[in-house]
Amino acid sequence: MKRQDVETLQAEGKAFATHLIRNPARSGEWIAFFQLNTGRSFFLIDEHDEVESFPQLDRLVEVLQRLGIKLAEIHF
């Protein structure tokens, strides 16, 4: 799911859970995982349709805050 899609869901008031997890491909980096109430799930992806990965958890949190995310669960 691209950043714009996350913003759209937020604006529409659609419910979804946000999880921050370590990137399985690069264990030193973090990715965002969204789980919709319909049971579907998505990763945050960039403009090239690749999963966005962040070397610092703080940076990922900043991005999510700008997108309007108020609550996220962190998985260590």
C-alpha cells in the first residue's frame, strides 16, 4: 500500500491495524504492515512498488505519524 493509499484510508475513517516489524530480508531494518478489518494485509510500499524499509525505527514512526497513524504495534 502506497503512502497516498494510507492517507486515503485514514481520511475515509477505515479501520486498520498497523504493525512495525523487522524486515525479514534485512534484519537491521524496519517495515510497516497494515491489517485491514476485512482480513487483507499490506506492506507500506514506495513509488516503485517495493516494500519501504527503514534502517531506523524512529524514521518509520515519523513517516507513519505524517500519514496520520495514531497507534502502531511494534514487534521485536
